Amino acid sequence: MSTATPQVRSLYRRILRELPSRPTPSTTSTPQSRTPDSSQFRSTCHAKLSAPTPLQTRVRESFVAPRSSDIRSQMQQAEQFIQYVQAQRMYTTLIERYNPGMGMSEEERVRLSARRVGMNLPVEFEAGGGEK
């Protein structure tokens, strides 16, 4: 068991890294916050460990007190879970990157399509006579 302890700890840490983090008040969507910063990384990790979510608590409990005696199969299952979550994260990243209009409204998509070919849409007026 002592030889498997570093491997189990490594798996546990990898699972924690892949779990979604809670949004912190210091995290914003400015371009500056998108760059990896060691202090921001440390604060995110600290937030994960000091106030764990129910999912993180459940993962921790399953690593502390395994249900069965077959540790090797549980480690393989955890490794497969990590690979699955990493693949899902990469898939989501690629979808967002190559389909930028996916989260936009139809009106915004039409406006950006017109701008792409060098045109601007005319300003629309409401029935009351004011601009929209």
C-alpha cells in the first residue's frame, strides 16, 4: 500500500484539477485575467481546498476510505475518469473556439456577418419613434 500512496495522491490531485472551480470575486472576464498568474492559481487552489464543494468532498471520501479491497481497479477507473474529463474539457474548448457565434442571438449573428463583409446594418426604430 505504501508504494501505491504517491500514485493515489497523484490521481486525487489530478481529479481535483479537472473539477470545475467556483468563480471567485477576483476572477473576472477581462483579458488580463485570462493569462495564467501564479498568485491567481494559488488562490484558486486554496479556495478549492479550504471550502470544498459536495463533489470534492465525495471524491475525497472515496480516496480516504475505499469501498472495496481492489485498489488497482479503482485506480484504473479514476484514471479513465480523468481522461474522460480532460477530453470533455478539450471538446468544449474546441467547440467554443471554432463556433464563436454559438452563444449569440440571431440578431447579433446577423450584425456580425454583415460587418464581416464590410456592411453595417441600418439603425432600427421602434414603433414609438425612438431608436431601439
